[in-house]
Amino acid sequence: MARVLVGMSGGVDSSVAAALMAEAGHDVIGVSLQLYDHSDGGRAARCCSPEDFLDARRVADQVGFPYYVVNQEELFSRRVLDYFTAEYRSGRTPNPCVRCNADVKFETLARLARDLGAGRVATGHYARLDDDPLTGRPRLRRAVDLSKDQSYFLFDLSPEHLRAAFFPLGDMTKEQVRREAHLLGLATADKPESQDICFVEGGDYRQFLHRRAAADTAAAPEPAGEIVDTGGAVLGRHEGLSGFTVGQRRGLRVASSRRLYVVSLDAASHRVVLGGEDELKARAIMLTGTRWIPFDRPAAPFETRVRLRHRHAGAGCHVACDDDGGARVTLTEPQRGVSPGQAAVFYDDDTVIGGGWINRVEAA
């Protein structure tokens, strides 16, 4: 009987993952990570609340395995919250879920698993893992339930983390998971799920940034700047780049006879650049920090599909890598609303090839 450490959020997905591991005869240890400090005055959206930990403990008691809470607030603040804040202040669009999975959750859970003699780390993520029949390397694939698939958020896991990971829900739909939770009588069977960034209440990241800036008295004020059109004409002023994202249409606070969107954010000049919908499209993107799963690095340029956001349907592209962990991605069809800071993840059918971080966008 193998020992398995299960990461538990207190939701129905990780509860069922833990129960399935125990049902399969594994020696299960449940662990929740205390990541977010609620003392800043905000209430996180289903992130590390006492109720979540009580629900996880109830499931552990029901199924019959030990359960622990491990404090990782400092690591989460440094690797995720500081990054999230800095990216928005720099005019970039962060992806905290990718960062959290790679730099906090799986890093911490893998270390705990080693310390506790557990060979695998199971979570409630909707994704699939198997071994590549040709190379023997881990192969990350999309979940059966494409509406819940989370493989996009897992592309940056290291090979070591992928080898240790196990995703029991990858072959299940959300409806099957709910049904299994009811059959097992789990306390979380009817618990609703959150669609927001876990530490941002109500999806309003600007309120989170305001609270965090107010709490950090040593931080320099965010520079104000001009709002201009693509020709450089000044349309107004703003109080900080963090109040804007590429593709934004509402709340621009400028008068115009045509519908305007944020087409770019210039951190060097502190300018918010507005343009028409036709000026939102990108024809190429430059990546940094690439991670490849089936191989160490592509041997030659190749054609594949790329997802530029979690809900992005994907687009055909040509990928050419450099020797410094970067890549140029030329899009077959120009794509709308692409922002530096986002993750670009490559797929071959349902298999994740790898991905990287968008550093620069070339307009169509």
C-alpha cells in the first residue's frame, strides 16, 4: 500500500480526490496549505478560510486519514502576491494560478511528501498524466471534461513535480465528481466552487491592489501618466497603470466619438494607449521562461496550437526557440487582446507540449 499526500483545499474536487485515493487502498495523508492572511481587511474568495479547513478536516475524519494544515503565507506572499502586484504596476497581466501551482503548491507538497515518505502527490486538478510511450517522460494532457480542464495552469510544473503528481479526477466530469461525493456522503458534496482568483474577492483585483498598497507603507506611489491614442494624441490622464488591462473598454474616463479599448500599456512612459477594436490584434508574441515537457528543448522550429488565456480556444502558430529560454511565436491568424505577462501554452491535440511567458506583443 503506497503512501500518498493529497493537497486539500476544502472543496469537493480535492475531497473526492482524497477519498478515491483512500478507496484504492493508498495510505493517505491530507494537507491544506495556509496561504493567505485575512488580516489585511479583505475577505478572500474561498482561499484558506477557517471554514475551508474545517470542511477538509470533516472529510478526512469521514474517510479516515490524518490531516494537517501547513502555513505557507510568507512563501505565497513573496512568490505570488508580490509578483501579482508588481506585474500590474508594470502594465502587465499576471497569471497567479500558474505561478502558485509551480512555485508554491507543488513545490511545498512535493517537499512534504518526501519528508513523510509519500511517493506521490495527488490533487483535485482536472488534468491527466501518463508516460510518453517513446521517451518515458511524463505527459500532461487535457482533462476529459474540457469545461473544467486545468492543464493550462500546470504547464510550468518541473519534470520532478510531474513525475510525483497524480490527478485522480482527470478522467471524470464535474457531474461525476459531484455524484461520487454524494455516494461517499462527503461533507463537501454540495459545496459551491469559486470562479475567481482565490485571493481576490468578487473578481475585483483593483481593490486587492489598493489594500496591498495601503498596507505597504514603504512602497513608492504608483506613477500617474497620460492616456493617449495610437497616434500619440493625449486624451486624458490616469493614476496608475494597474487600473488598466489590455482589451479593457469600460472605465477609461475619456470622451470619444468611437468605441475605444486599451491596446497597450507602456511602463517606460507610464502611458495607457487606446485604440479601436481592430488595433487589439496581435500577429506575433515573444516569450521568455519557456518550459518544455516532452523534450528539453525543441530541436527545430515547429507548427502547433497555442492557448493565450485559460478560456482561449487556441490558435495555430509557428514556434521558433532561441538559446536563452525564449521563443518567437508567429500566429496563423491574428489574435485579440494579447497582453505581456500572460502565459502562452502549446498543445498537440490534447497533450501539453510546454509554454512560456509573453514578454512582448507585435501588433497585426
